[in-house]
Amino acid sequence: MGSDESTRSAYGARAAEYTSLLGSIGDTHELDRQRIGDWAAGIEGRVVDAGCGPGQWTDLLHRGGTMVQGIDFVPEFIHSARLRFPGVPFRVASFRQMGVPDDSLHGVLAWYSLIHVPPDELALVFAEMGRALVRGGRILIGFFDGPPGTPFPHAVSTAYYWSVEAMGQLLAEAGFEVLEAETRRDPGKRAHAAMTACLV
């Protein structure tokens, strides 16, 4: 079973539990809500929430007026998101193959959705995002800050740490320019990182 299949299966089996514990926007960090909202406010055009999970971030962006669609490769998440947020568009798709035309997006949100991608495959994901985005299109990534490419036992499936420096290098190699980066350490939680970049 490949990494995608095992991750899909693991999340599918625990989708209801995951949604119950982490599927509300109220369960998210206030600073994350502010960062994602500010990022979206600067985008005019179509946005994809890639790896949207339970859909709470997609709904937040939709309620803020963003032309957004949530995609996830876990059907159980998409089924739940459609029931919970009936006015928001969701569909089953992967950030490896987003199912949108070339140069059709102005933004891609990948909030902790890339953490399970094996390090040697992340460049392919960024290439797909670059294909889908217009020049100047922006991405926002959230991930766990740590030794680059180091695996750790995430609660659902194996995940990987990345440093801001290493992630920035991968983005640059994929044709992106990093605009902003942050790290944050909250008590009792793994270190957080976020990066905004645009396609050049």
C-alpha cells in the first residue's frame, strides 16, 4: 500500500473522530484564523483549500467572501463537510491532481495537509500547485517546525517535520518566492510554522 493509500485509509477510518475533535473553527488557534483570513483577503479569484479535511477552513474562507472550493482525497471527510457546510463547494480530489485547468487558481491553502507527504514527493505537489496557479498566485502552508524531512508518529499516520529554511528552498526550486514565514511554540504542542509564497 502506497503512502497516499495508507494515509487515506487511516483518515477514513477515523474521520468521524477527527471531525468531532478538530473539525470546528472554534478548535483552531486565533492567530491561525487571523493569518488565513488576512491571506485570503489579499486574493481576488479562485482559491482551493487543498486537503481540506472536515472543511472548517473552507467554510471560514467562504463566509469571508472568498471564491473557495475544498478538496480532499478522503471521501469520508468530503461527505461530512458537505453535510456540515451545505453552501460550500467540496469535492474528492488530491493536491497531487487537483482537477483544475492550468493557470486557473489565484490561491491555494494547504494548512497542515502536506505533513504526510514523503519528503522526496513534496516537489511534485508544489509542481502541481504551480501548474494550477496564475503568475502571482499565492499559497499558504501550515506545517510542523522541526528537523527537515524527519518522520514522527502523528496520531493518524506518519508525518514529517520541516524547517522554514528547507521548506523555503523547496518552494524556490518549484518557482515560488517566499513572502512571509513564521514559527510559533505553544505549550504542550509541536512547534508550528507557516509560510506564504507567490508563483513567479
